[in-house]
Amino acid sequence: MGTADELDKYRAPALDKGLDILELLAGTEDGLSQAEIAKALDRSPNEIYRMLDRLVRRDYVRRTNADRYELTLKLFELSYSTPPIRRLVSQAMPVLRRFARDAEQAVHLVIHDRNLLVVVAQVDSPGYWNVSVRVGSRIGMVNTGSGHVFLAFANEEERTLMVEGVDKRPEKLTPELIKRLAHVRKQGFETMASLQTASVTNLSVPIFGPLGTVIAALTCPFTERLDRHDAPNMDAALQLVIAAGKEISQPTAKG
């Protein structure tokens, strides 16, 4: 790493402004006005206008009827189209569809990307009732089954980086959570009551890459059917999601 002066020589102010806008909009749900963006970034409205105009023309940002600006899905589409993720999703989708059919439950695939968990694939159950998480959703690390899977199979240094969070407000790895993660690693899966939705139990398993590291997590947000006694129960769904995780996982590379 160079000194601050050395690093400053390679600054690209226009690029910095554009990235600042994208990162700011990524953290808002209802979009922001031009004035709000300028104030938040301590920039003049004029320079923000020019940058917003370029981002809109390149389809990274859209202007709403309420004269507010919000992100499009272009960044997500670009990340989704990278070869490793595309191959993972392509390989996983037939398995996810078969699981949803056999378990009669929804299921989603999650990856870990730069301190974020992102849903990259999702399949609804074949029935009328369904609990699902939208593709592109960002979910928590310490309060979800998928997050527990990633943390359980990470070493101490990796865990620290995972829970730092992009907003630099670290999530807490309590002694109770660390003990639970050891149990998850030992048994190879997580079953936990959802901390977001009542009456949902997350059934989560790791997806291993060819080097034996966890590259994704597969989660079924299980809900019990009260109107059908012949529907697969939670134990059956757990066995199906474990089998699906093993099918998607790559054999460990031989040294």
C-alpha cells in the first residue's frame, strides 16, 4: 500500500461521484430526489445533476414519476451474468425445481458477495401457498439460516470479515451464536425458526465448491400445511434439502 499522497494521485473524481451515488441509492428503498442526493454527498446540485443524467442514460439509475431517483436492476444483472454465478444457477435450477415439487415447499439459493448475502435463484412451491424470498434480495448474516451456514463453515478470520457489514456496523457474534454455529458445522445443516416471518422454519444447507469451501447456501423456508395431512412434513423436507445440497455441490478437488 502506498501513502495517502501516492494514492491520491490516482483518484478519479468523476468516477468517485458516480460510485457514491450508486452506493447511496443502494441503501434506500423509496429513492431520493436530486437535492437529497446532493445534500447527503455534500456535493453541488449541478454536479449531481450531470452525474445522474449519465447514470440514467446508461440505465444504472431511473427517474421516477415523483422526480426521484432509484437504482435499476442493471448492476444486479451484470453481477448475475458473471460466469461462475451463471454456471452455479444453471446447475442448481433443475435441482431446486425438483425439490420444490417433491417437498411442496419454496426454496432459494444464496451467495456471499462482499459482506452481503444475495438471493440468486428461487423456486416457488407448486401449491397455492408459498413463502418465498425474491431474487436479488439481500439478507442478514447472523439472523438467517443461510447466514448461519456460511458462518459455521468459515474460519475465525473469515467470520470477522463476514459480520463487519458494508455499513461498518458489525453484527454480533455472541457466545450463544458461536456455540450454535459449531453445532451447525457438526451436523451439516441449520434448522431455525425464522426471525423475520412467524410460523416459518428455515432449513439451510451448504453448497460446496470443488475446493471444499462453501460457495452458496440452499434454504427452504418451511411452512406446515394444515389442510393436507399427506403433504411432506418438516423432517421429509429437511432430508430432501440435504440431498439437493449434495447434488448441487461439486466434488472436492483432489490434490
